[in-house]
Amino acid sequence: MIILMIALLIGASTWIMVNKPIKRGLDIQGGSHLVVEAQDVEQKIVDNKVVEEAVTVGPEVMRSAIAVVRQRVDGLGVAEPLIQLKGERQIIVQLPGIGDPQEAVKLIGETAKLDFRRPDTKDPNKWIETGVYGKMLKDARANLRGNADWIIEFEFNTEGARKFGELTTELVGQPLGIFLDGNLISAPRVNSPITGGKGIIEGGFGADEAKTLAIQLKAGQLPVPLKMVENRTVGPTLGQEAIDRSFFAGTIGLGMVLVFMLWYYRIPGIMANLALFLYALFNLAVFKLIPITLTLPGIAGFILSVGMAVDANILIFERTKEELRMGKSIFNAVETGFKRAFSSIFDSNATTLISCAVLYYFGTGLIRGFAVTLAIGVIISMFTAITVTRTVMRVAIRSKKMRNPVLYGVKPRIQKQGA
């Protein structure tokens, strides 16, 4: 039963390895690195009415700004972005795979304050704010009308639908100004009251422009303007070089481990090497299945967990050799060796998992990636050491040729004459 389960895992892992790519982080595949800084907002008064309250940047404002930025980035479909607070006013945004910095700036930096205004009867070039804002939107999406005419369909919440219905009722036969960040983007004529809370925005948008604006509107406007402080593109060349070096170092280290295990432990060493190969296969398959975004610290966590996987096998084999030296049969030595080694393996791995949990809880970005990959490696290493190695050894010792203690690195006991 266990052999069948291992065979199924090998088949599933192989299929995943072939058919699913590993997601790569900013330090490996390149992308955009942005740092934006929140700006205070002054009170705005128009016609003796407060149309915009003053906002001072503080912890609550920054939490709200980060939430909006995160929703915008999620709408863009970026894999594993890094979004974190820097100091009291700045936000770091790393977008793997986004090579166009202007696209990232437009998505992150614009406030996306949408409001609907009525024309001023005294001055045709002036628009009056109505109190109907984009923050009342419940949904927004880009859609193609005709062959190349992109529009944005929107839907208000209950309060917005009521106010928008009242506004369009008053403006029948007049234009309705649609402003984004204070700029007029469209002024459609209101032919009839719009009471359903739904409408469209026209403005001669292109496909990318319409999709970006829809993401911004759906995520909501930023509580305060964000000023771009740093904007740079990280190229994939450095990442590829780092991957090549890491792969080379990992290959050399793994090769030395395999040779040592084979030379020192002989038959058990072969079994450990097989378990180590399966460990690497299962680990990488889990990375692709979850999926885990692979970064350089993540690669370091994986390589470190390889050492822990070998360490578990060493504990088991040393315990087994001790039992063989005491004169026990190969069957009893193997079973006792696994039982006695289990507590040491469990304790060491449990403490490592606790460390990973602490790193993940208090860390951010790359530190969390290291903690996750190391934790996954530790859990899988326990499975391969306790289940795979044990199963292979049980199968091997069924053969009489595999029961010689010499094959396990133990010299045969020589009884003295007369003893």
C-alpha cells in the first residue's frame, strides 16, 4: 500500500514538474521596483462649501493606502508582488514580470479620484461638484463596444445609485461631466434619468488604458496622493546569473553529499540517495503546485532543507549500525534504528518549523519566502526519511544478499576461541 502511494506521488510530481512552470520573483525574472510617498491633503472649499476634507498622513491612512495599492496590483494579475511599508510615509512596491515602469507608475501612483459634476449655468467652461464620487462604486470593468471602442461599465452601491439617479434626473438634456483626478475625461449627454445605478464611461480609451482605469476604480481611490520617489526596472540578466550560480553551487553540494553517503553507508547510502532524489522531486512539485514564487532566499531555503533531509537519514543509519554492532538481526536493527531516531528527527524538525513560523510572522517579502521554502522542505524531508527510506530498506532486506552487516558499514563480529 505504501509502495503504491509512493508510486502515485512520483507520477503526480513528475506530471506537475513537466506541465507547470515555477513562478519566479523580482530578483530572478526582473520587473519594476517602485517607492511612493504619501502626501498630506489640504482642505478644499468651493463656493463656501467644503468639498474635500484635510487629511494628514498617519498609520490608518497608510494602512488604507497599502490596501488600495494591493487591490490594484492584484487586479493586474502580478504573481507574488511585494508591497510593504517603509518608514512612516513610503510604500515599497515590487512587481515581478512588469518590465514597463510607466505602466506600473500609472497603475500605482494615480489617485483615481472619480467624481461626477454638473455644468455651471453661468460659466459654460466651469463644472460644479455634486457629491457623487467614485468611492460609491461597487464594481467597474472594461468592455469592448464594437470593433475598437473601449468603454468602462460601472455600478454604484445603494447610496451612490440614489444620488446618481437624482443627479441624472435633474440633468436630462444636459451634459454630465466625468472627472478623474480633476481632469475631464468624458461629458456624455443625459437623455433620460439613470435610476438603476449602472452606467458607462466613454473617453476614446485604448484597451490597456480602459483596463487600468477599471482596476483603479474597482479598487477605490487612494486616501491621499502618492508621490513617486523611486522608479527603476530590474533586468532579468542579474537574476539569470544568480540562478546559474545557485544551480552550480547546489549541484556541487548535492553531488558531494551523494558520493559521501554512498561511500560511508554503502547500501543504506544508495537508499538515502534515492530518497533524496524523491525529496527534491516532491519539493519542486509542491513549489509549482501551490505555487511558490521562487526567489534567491527561497533557493537558499531549499538547499538548506536538503542538508536537513540528509541529516535525518544519517541519524537513522547510525542508530541502525549501533543495533547491528550489538548483534541484533538486520530486521530488528532496522526497525529499532528507525524508532530510536524518530524522536531526534522530530525534535530537530519541530524547532526548525517554529523558527520558520517566527520568520514568516515577523518578516516580510523575501524573508517570508525563505521561511516558506524551508518549512516545506522540512515537512517533506520527514516524509522521505521516515516513509520512503524505511519502505525501501524493508524491501531490500527481504533478499538474503542484503542482510550482510558489512553492506551496512558494520564489521562482522569475530568470536574468540574458547569464549
